[in-house]
Amino acid sequence: MDKFFEATTTRMAGDERRQQLCKIAMRLFSERGFRGTTTKEIANAAGVSEAVIFKHFSNKDELYASILDNKACSHPINDPFSEIADKIEQKDDYGVFYNMALNGLNHHKEDEDFLRLMLHSALEGHELARVFFENFITYIYDYLGEYIRRRQEDGAFREVEPRVVVRAFIGMFVHHSLNNILWDKEQKLLKISNEDAAHEFATILLEGIKK
Amino acid sequence: MDKFFEATTTRMAGDERRQQLCKIAMRLFSERGFRGTTTKEIANAAGVSEAVIFKHFSNKDELYASILDNKACSHPINDPFSEIADKIEQKDDYGVFYNMALNGLNHHKEDEDFLRLMLHSALEGHELARVFFENFITYIYDYLGEYIRRRQEDGAFREVEPRVVVRAFIGMFVHHSLNNILWDKEQKLLKISNEDAAHEFATILLEGIKK
DNA sequence: ACAAGGTTAGTAAGCACTCACTTATTTACT
DNA sequence: AGTAAATAAGTGAGTGCTTACTAACCTTGT
């Protein structure tokens, strides 16, 4: 399939090639890590010579860093709450937690490479993971934590530190995704649809914190 | 601190050196991954020349593999249920789940390197993670899943697929550990003792599945 | 004395990266 | 429209450095 490009179009527009290299690099980095992936492998997968990489990126680090930029354009890292704004407004607790889990699970499934890359990045202590964490995770804790606090005020939930609840809930579905991606790809331990998983996780959590 | 060995004891017994190299290799592999760690770095950290490594291990892969063997001897990967056998017998649900979470969290904290190594290994698709998964994780799902099923029969828990409950619960505390180790080392998002975390997680889960 | 523990000085292969060069596509001019 | 100059895309053959790993030799405790 990579040969397709090679055979039919020997030449590609600059931006197109740049994006292709980013995408391929993300996949390979996510599989073998930054240091475990060679520039030659990336070039081969793209069906070009190694030198092309260095025409587009001044070095391997820059290629790594530009994955996030490329990512931010092609699949914007969405605000996960914009999709459930109405549920939040209506204080539909089940709707909020169910959809949050389902969106997360679906997103992880579609974007397995990105999730793996973030893990590699976090383990290697690369900036990529730090940026993602500060822009995204912090926001989720603030926002969902605040929702839980308000519902406690309403008397709907019992008194627990909201952030512990957020941690517990995110833990359920993130860990479920990690299991499916890392350790149990064939889902021998537990085979369940994202919808069913989201339902069970949301139910356990809500029963667990209701007054 | 590594210089200590170098300065005071120029020579070490074979087994001692072997174990030292395993320990250092585990730490470095856990920080930078297998391919990201050089044999020279390991040798330097141990205060010996690189050649010593190859006196003890025929190659880098064998050093990697022998970490698990070494691990199994020094800190046996305990049966996590032997410590809570009495709680299980007495059907002390809170005791079972609280202690399970607490043991897990404490273990992760003590053995951060090992956890990181398992993640690296899983991401790189190395056998190390597969062996660990099949020996340990499968057992936990079987055992804890069976406990939940029995308590459902007793009428103590509502009817949910037991393995989903195991997934949700393990998710809470494993994800909490991963947060503390990978993304939020300074615990800016959530600072909580292992005891308090175990208590909250166990409570949320039990309230979430009780009849 | 001598074996176990350690070293020094390599080797071949692999790495990120460069350079001089060729080939394809636009652009500009008649 | 036809063509030549300018520019953009891609290549092959390197560079110097690092890597895992080896072989021949030294050193120390008993």
C-alpha cells in the first residue's frame, strides 16, 4: 500500500509528503518508541529515501515534535465537554458520565497510535506528554470536578473529594482502553462493547457516590 | 553512590555482581526503554567496564530476560490473595477490596521501576509483559471475579458481569498509580494517601455494586 | 599458584545526518 | 502555444559517531 505511492506518483507535493511522514512516524514511534525507530525505517515505510526526511525536518527530534502540531490540525483534540454540554446543563448525571466514558473509549479505539505515543512519551519523559497533560488532563479534572462539586451542593451526591471521584471514573475507562490496546488485544479476559462498558462504569460510579 | 562500590570494593562475588547488574539494568530500562539504554550506561552505573556485562549475560536480550527471574527471587510476585485470605473467608467485602487496593498501591509505589518496565515491555511487545500478564493478571481476574460471583449468589451484590467489576476496580487504583508515576509526579491534580485512596475506591465500588 | 573477577583495545554493523547531484513540475517570456 | 529558466522533490553514496559484542591480557584473594 505504500508501494502504491511509489509506483504511481513518484513525486508528492511538499505539504502532502510532510503530513504523510508525520503520520507514518507517529505509527512507528507508537510501536517501537522514539529511540527504537530509525529514520531509515520511516523513510522505507513512506517509500522514499532517508534524505527526504531531512529535507522536511531539520532532525529526528523536530519530526517527533511536529507530530502534535500535525495532530492538532488533522484531528483537533476536542473539548470533551462541548459534546455533553446539554447533559451538564440538565444535570443528567447518567448522561454526563455515560457519554464521557463512551466518547473516551471510542476515541481511544480510533486513536490507538496516539495513545501509545503518549505512553511512550510519558515513560521517556518527553515534552510531548507534558504538553498534552497540561492542556487536556488538567482541564478535565477542573471541569468534571466542578460538576461533581455542584451536584454535591444539590444534595445529589454524597461528600467525597470530587477529584478522587474523577480519578476513579477516568481510571475505569482509561484502564479498560489500555487493557485492550496493550495486554489483552484479543480481549480474552473481558469482551464487551464500548456502549456496555460505558454503561456499567457510569452506573457503578453513580451508585457509588449517590446520596 | 555507585562510586561507593567502585572505591571500596574493586571486586565483587559473581552472584552479587549479577544481581547488581540486573537491578541497575531494570532501573535504566524502566527509565529509557530497552533500546534507549546502552550497555555502556549500565556498566558505568555499576562502576565496571562494559565487558563485565558480557561475562555474566551472553547478550543484552538475556540481561533483559533475566530481570524477571531475578525479580521472582528477590521480591516474589506475591499471591495478592494470600494476604487477604481471612477477609475473603469471612466475606468481609470492604476488607477484601480495601486491602486489595492498598496492597496494589503500596506495591506500585515501592516498585515503580518494575511497573515502568512492564509498561515499556508491553508497548514494545516484548515477551516480558506477556509472561507477567498470563501469570498474574489472569489469575487476579479469575480469583476476584469468582469472589464477586459468589457474593452475588449470596444476594450481597447486584447482577453485573463480575469481570466488568474487576476491570472497573483495578482500573481505579492502577490508573491512580500510573498518574502518580507518569504524568503527575508532584501530585498537583490530586494528593491523597494510599490509605485514603484505597478507602475511597473500595467505598465507591462497593456502593456501586451492592444490592 | 591459580581461578574468578576485571580491564583495554578493539570490530563490524548501525545510527542520524549531509552533500553533490538528478529529475519532475511551474513559471516566464516570446 | 512552445520552450527555456527557475524551483521544488527526490536520490545515492557517503560522513563521523555510537552500538553491541569479543578476544587477549591483567589483578586480586585465598
